[in-house]
Amino acid sequence: MGLHLGDVVPDFTQDSTEGPIAFHDWIGDHWAVLFSHPADYTPVCTTELGVTARLAEEFRRRNVKVLAVSVDPVSRHKDWIKDIDETQKTHVGFPILGDADRKVSTLYDMIHPQQSDTLTVRSVFIIDPRKILRAMLTYPASTGREFGEILRVIDSLQLTDKYSIATPANWHIGDDVVISPAIQDPDALKTRFPKGYRELKPYLRITPQPTH
Ligand code: BEZ
């Protein structure tokens, strides 16, 4: 059966460019982003890993550790990282798993045979400190990901974990949010949303972002 949101993610130990990684221990009390790229020495993957490296501070601020994976061996990753650093004007400061035996790719269902029998698709798994899968995204090999969207989803998850709210379409940090339909009691609404709210419909109530 595939992975579902809310599942504890599968644990594994696999070699990486920064030595062996025991995944759950490595996550510790951080959030984690595990993402696959189909192959080393390919153009889209080179830009994706470069962008991820340049966003290091954004991930750090959100308490997120980043881990890349592809079916190439660690020795090849290490050589390719030199190209990424050079062409993307950055320093790859996160580990890349070598997954030549496809242990992790198989465990996380990252190989989609109708796309390729051997290479992974572009998967993203967002995992919380309890090791629970909170979001997953899947892109084809030909489409480089928007890493701002990954940060945006993390922002939404971290915010909605704290308040009885959800984030509407195209939301970004600082924008208004919506109140969970579960909160109906007028006293609870007053206490939880001291900045007030606009009720467009009983189920559609808009309030300023609580932390902003
Ligand atoms: C790329 O990263 O450019 C790429 C990788 C695999 C297939 C197609 C493109």
C-alpha cells in the first residue's frame, strides 16, 4: 500500500554524501523534506539542488532539515556537487542519499514504471518532528519544482498546527486566513480571534493571520 498523509514515514538507513543516515534519528526534533531527483548530471536536477542550497537559511529558520535522494551512487553525487556549486553559485550543504539499490526509492514509492523503470519521479515528502507524513508532491522529470511552494506548504502546516485555522488559495505568510468551521461558539471565536473576523458565509470566515 502507498504512503498516506498522517502515516509515520518508513525508517531506513542509507549512505549519503555526508555518511550513513538513519532517517528517523537524523530527523530528530526537526521537520524534514525528503525529495528525489531522477539522476545526477542532468540540467533540471542541477538547478533544483542549486536552488535548495541557496534556500538553506529559509529551511533553517523553519527548523527543517533537507535530504535529497537519487538512484545514483554517493561517489557520483560527490563529483556532481562540484558542478552544482560552480554553476549555481552556491554550496550544497545538505546530504544526498546514494540509492543505487533503490531501497529508499522503493520504500517511498518514488519509481513510477509508466514514467521510467529505473529513475525516480520528482517526489517531495514533508515530514514533521513526530515523523508523520504531512504533505507530498509529485512532479514529472521534465518539470523542475517551485521550492517557494515547498516553503509555503511548511509555513501553512506550522501555522495551522498552532491555531484553529486553515490557509486559503494562494496564501502566503502575512495574508488573511480562514477560521475552521468546527469553531462555532461565539465566546470561543472572540477569545481565539481577538483581531476579529469577517463572516462572508457561516462556513467562510476570514481573519488576519494570528501571528502577524
Ligand atoms: C533533468 O534533471 O534535467 C532531467 C532528469 C531526468 C529526465 C529528464 C530531465
